[in-house]
Amino acid sequence: MKKDKPDLSIKINGRETSVVPRSSDQEKERTGDETQIEETKIENWQDKRLAEREHAASHWGAYPQPKKGSSLLEKIQKKQRRPRLLYYFSLAGGAVFLGLFFGILLLHLFTGDDTSTRAAIQLDDTDTPIITQYNDSFVMHVIQAGAFKEKETGIKMKNNLQAKGYPAVLTHDGDFYYLFSGLSFHEKGIAELKDYYAKEGLDVYEKTRSIPEPNRADDKEEERQMLLKGKQLIMDIESTLGGSSDTELPWKQSLNEFLEATEGWTDRGDSFADLRTSLERWKDTKTEEAASASMQERLMETVLYYEEAVYLHNEGKKKTEA
């Protein structure tokens, strides 16, 4: 059998290569394969998907169709919708709460004073006020011209005041020496003394001293009664100081009766004897002398002796030294 085509040989770079031509049968087979490839169709996936759905639809008659799932966008929208609704409800609830809170607060502020006032009025009308009771019932207001640690300094200041015509009494409480230059049992009287010294240009201070009541004791009842009479006598004397009456001093009779009843105090040698001696000096007081500085000085001495006698009666010891 003859060859349709001769063999070819190609020499490249000194190397010979043979090329065998294809036969006609081989060419026909190749042409048939290409024709088969050209006849192969490329199917559309959308059409295929639609056909698959139509084919599968016939099988869902006896079985429920699967529930279509929500898309991601729908899930996000649902999640956003719920907080927004809660947000509006929170705003409304907060507004109501704040309104009630401030309303009650304003109501309390504007009505609290009236309630307190009505309660105070009712208390004044129906209840008895509570009054604190103190043992110190004999209160005296004194004009203090100084306080000194050394007795010599106090005596020097006392002499200076007396040399200028002012009353002065030096007393000691155990720590300091106090220089008194006036006394009154009433605020009005002490205010007048303060004005007087202010006009005189003296630097003085108002102090308050309280003397307790004599204590009750079965074996000292008579002594207690005489101390109370002595206190009343001192207050009567103080009320007449600074007066301008030409009549006899009203407390003279009470003074004589007191001196007769306390004659036994003279021999005691304590504060009771000093008190009686100080009161006895008032026997010869004349009406025109009541406003003098010496009478004010004598009154301060008498009150201080009375204070010592009361503390001696209550506690058995002296309180001050005059």
C-alpha cells in the first residue's frame, strides 16, 4: 500500500526529527470529534434552576413546604425596630416620673411652711412650754474692771479707781482676782452703770454671777430661813440705791429685825459673822448717801459675803474671798 504522503524529516541544530503526516482516516476522526464538540450545548443555569423548581413542586403536595427564611436585612430591621419602640416607651415613662417627682417636691416646698406654722400655733394654744429649772435663783449682774493673776496688781488697780471716786471691790475665786466696780440685780440697772462708765471713758465688762438657794436640812432650817431673809434684805437695799427720796429708807425696820435674830452669828468667826457685820453697817446709812459710790461698794461687799455664807451652808466651804 502506498503512502499518501511522504515522510518528512527536519534537522534542527544538528538533530534530525521525522514528521509523519496524518492519514485521511485520522483526519476524519479528528473532524468528527470537533463536530461533536461544536454540537455540545452550554445550558443556562437560571433555566435549569427554574426547571428544577417546577420538577420539585410536584413533590410538596403531601409534605409542607419549607418555611422561607428571613433575609439578613429583615433580621437587622427587626432588631432595630424593637429597641426603638422601647426607647419611646422609656422616654414617656421617664417624663411621667420626673413630672411626679418635681410636682411632689414643689408641693412640699410651698406647703411645708404653712404646716409648720399651724403646728406652732396649735402648740402655743394647747401645750404648756417647757421651762428649765436651775438651782441658781439669785442672779446678779456686775461691772468688772479687770481680772488679775497677782493680788498686788489687783490692789493697785482698786486703789486707782477709788482715788478717782469709783467704787471698787477686789475678790478672789482661787485662780484670779476680779475687780468689781458696780452691781445690779436687774438688766436695766446694769445697763445704766455701763452707760455711766462708757461716758467716763473706762473700759469695763458686764459679767453675771449666780448664787444658789440655801439647801434644806433638818439641822440647819433656822439658818436657811435667815439666809433667805438676808437675800431679800439685800435686794431691798439695792432697789433704793440711786434714789432721790428724802423719806426714811424702807428696809431699815427689816434690817433691825434681822440683826436681832442673827446676834449669835457674831461669835462664829466665819462668813456668817462677816455677812452680819456687813449688813450692820447699813444701819447708819442716810438717804442722801444712797447714790454715792461708797454705798455701791458696800453693796458689792455684802453680796459677796452672802455668797460665801450660802456656799458654807450648802457645802461647808467658802466660794470667794472679799
